[in-house]
Amino acid sequence: MFLRDFYKLEDNKTLVSPDQASNFAKLIADDFNPIHDPDAKRFCVPGDLLFSLFLEKYGLSQEMCFTFAGMVGKDVLLHFPESDEKRISITGDNGKEYLYIDRRGDTSHNMDLIERFVKSYVAFSGHTFPHLLVPLMAEHNVMINPARPLVMYESMSVDLKSVDLTEPSLELSDTSLKVNGKRGDVAITFLVKCDDEIVGKGVKKLLLSGLREFDQSQIDQVVESYSENKMKYQAGA
């Protein structure tokens, strides 16, 4: 599977280097969030890469809920246990839990299908910022801290009618933001389609912190910095 370029195995544990994490974010997810840059002070492995690695190992189930319990930093060896349980916990060699997954229903281990589903979801998910979040924040007159624009990936769930799919694609259904003081809960709902037929649905949930009053000029600077990061990477590719 195409994910082989984005991790390596050490003593049956999974290690994602900063360069591998950064390349996945930029090449597969089209995500240029600086937190995934190799030299970032608060570097973390993309949550969508962890999601993808899970599907590669355990398959695509009809109902899945991924809950992120912590950010995977540099040099963390991850343990993906041999398990067919309905709940699976992904931990680090430091004993910390980073992700747990609940699943139900039929499961497919068809690698062609899994790769297509992963690429569809990750491409959709990678455009959360600025494409979806900026208009949503403007609508609610709030924004994240422009000096530290950190958005936390809380969870993702998907519910499929069947895992007997051919060419799955994702389509945005709705976005919402609930503001509670300086915190904001974002829900991005989507449809899973095959040949224009709806075959499933899902939701990605994010946590925004340090919210303040929306300032168009400041958010424009954040978006410009994001775009510059993308252009610099593409120019050097």
C-alpha cells in the first residue's frame, strides 16, 4: 500500500519520522499546517496518517469512531496491537494512549478499496483549514489565536451501509461551530458516495481554543502564511 513511504517498523512497532509525517500531510492531504513541519516546535504526526495506518492494519469497518487522546510527537514508537476486538487502543512506547477506535459491523481487508477510501477521506479532511474553518469563524465572529493557530483533531466517525464499495468519494454535507467562551467545538459532516449514490455518512470533530473576536486582517495574515508555506514546499519539490 502507498503508506509504506510514510512510516517504518522497529521491533514490530511503528515509527513515523518528522519528514515522513510532513510529506504525508503535504503530498497526500494537501495540508500545510506548520505543526506538521519537521522543525516545528510543537511538531505532531497528522491524525489522518494515524487513521490511515489503522485502516491498513485492521481494515475498513461499516461503523468506526476514531477518538484522538493525544498528539504524537517526534520519536514516538507506536504499538498497533494484534487484535480483533471492537475497541482497539493505539499506545506509545511511553505508555501513553494516543488513539482509540470503536468499530462495528462487517470489515473489508480489500487493500485497493482501503487505499481509495483513505485517499478520499484524507484529501477531504486536509482542506479543513482554511477552506472550511475561516468562513465558519467569520460567521460566528471568532477566530483562533493568530500567533499560535492551533486546531485540535478530536474525533472522526463514519457509518457505511456496506463495505462492498467500488469508488468511494466524500462530499461536504454541513459545518457547525458551537462557541463556549474561549473554546469552540467544530463539526464537519460529510456524505460517502459511490456513483452518485449515498452509501454512508460521517463527521469530523475539532476543538478550537484561545478564541477571540474575529479580525479579518489578522486572519488574512494567517491564511497568507499558510499559502506561503505551501508555495515554498511546492517550489522545492
